[in-house]
Amino acid sequence: MDNQITSQQTYIDEFNPKDYFQTYYKAGEGILFGEWTEFALQHLHETFTKGGVRGDTLLDFGTGPTIYQLLSACEAFDKIITSDFLEQNRAELQKWLKNDPSAFDWTHIIKFVCELEGNRESPEEKAEKLRSKVTEVLKCDALKRNPYDPIVLPPVDCLLSCLCLEAPCKDIKSFCNVLKNFQDLIKPGGHLLIISALNATFYYVGEKCFRSMTTRKDELELAFKEAGYQIERAVYAPRADKSKMDVADYEFHYFIHARKPQ
């Protein structure tokens, strides 16, 4: 436990949201801009349209300072609850939700989602729709039995987590325990969507290096099954651009859509 506490405190002290945005999402420069975001956004768009995943409430676990993963969700859910462990990430998210001029500029990614949806809305309309759907920005801690303690959230129709659990989880057993705890947050028959990276050991945010839990495809899928979910769809794609492996060494992207039993 001491190691987990130290790791969490380091994360709290050293994770800089602005460096994260610049390193990973800045238009034309970020490591995740292009290949990763197109993979994630395409599969989210398909899941929330022809995949039929929709409902009253979506819970985003480990939102970070980002909003791209919610752009298609706002078409399929009446309410979106966002959450993150870090106060600095929640503060950046609030800036965007309040349309603060100093907020991160996601226009390039919003335009991409609008194109996926047939340009039914302008990027400005899409952004305002998402802002109107987000009802809360909460603190969450993946290592707690109830990640929102002392708050007890009513179970939701869908829980989404994007590029999150590899940070707090030290190994696949810890990851499986988090998935088990998510059961209490999801309605019977509800959906769990996890989008992340495989075979990573580290990632940089600016000059700071953070450890990543390393996962392989077989143990990842086994963790979902051991946690009591049925995998509806699993997609894996190798990382094509290896030019910045010294900044983040993941080798695959993955998207898993699982369901809690009825």
C-alpha cells in the first residue's frame, strides 16, 4: 500500500494537464493526435449509433483534462457525469465546460467527430451540446472499493474509461479488481467501454515520466471475464507510427465493449 500511496502522491504533484495536452493532443504534433484519436472516435461513434449503446446516464471514469471521448456520447445520453482523480485535471475540464478562453482548444477533434456524424451540426453546436449534457465533475479514485466515496452514485447505463486504468493499477489483478468494483456503478445489462493501449511500460508528460501497467490481449480479456462481464466486442490495432516510442512505448490500441449481466 505504501508504494501505491507514493505513486499517487507523485502523480498528484507532477502531472501537468497542459503538458499532457501538448504532448498527446495538440493538432499536428501530439502523439495521440491522428492515429489514436481516429481509432477511439470511430469506435465510439459506431458504438453509440449502430451499436445501440444509449440511455439516460453515462459515467466517464478518469476523464482527465480531455473531452474528445464524450463528443459522440452526448448524442446518445441525456446526462454525462465526468470524473477524475486529479484536481488539476478537473479544473481544466471545468474551464472547457465554462467556455473559458484559456481552456484547451479541441476544435480540430470536434470537427472530426462532426464529419463522422455527417456534419449535422457545426463544431460550435456540438461543443455546446456536450457542455449542456455534463451534469457533474466528480473526484474518483480507482483504488477505492467505492471510487466516489463518500458519494454513492446511482447505477448508470454506461461506464466509459479512456486511457485511465493503466496509471493507478499496478498489475492485471489490480485492474480486474477495479472492473469488479465498476459492477456497482452499472445497471444490470448496462455497458462498460474501455479504450486504451497495450504493452506499455511508461509514458512521458512533458519532462515527467510515469509508469504504466503492462497488459497483453489474453490477460486483458480474461480480466473482464473474471470480473463478471460478457465481452460484446473487442478491437485491437497495432500502433503504426513508431516515431515517438521514447515518449510513450505502447504497441497497440484497443477498444472493448462489455456488458454487465442482467
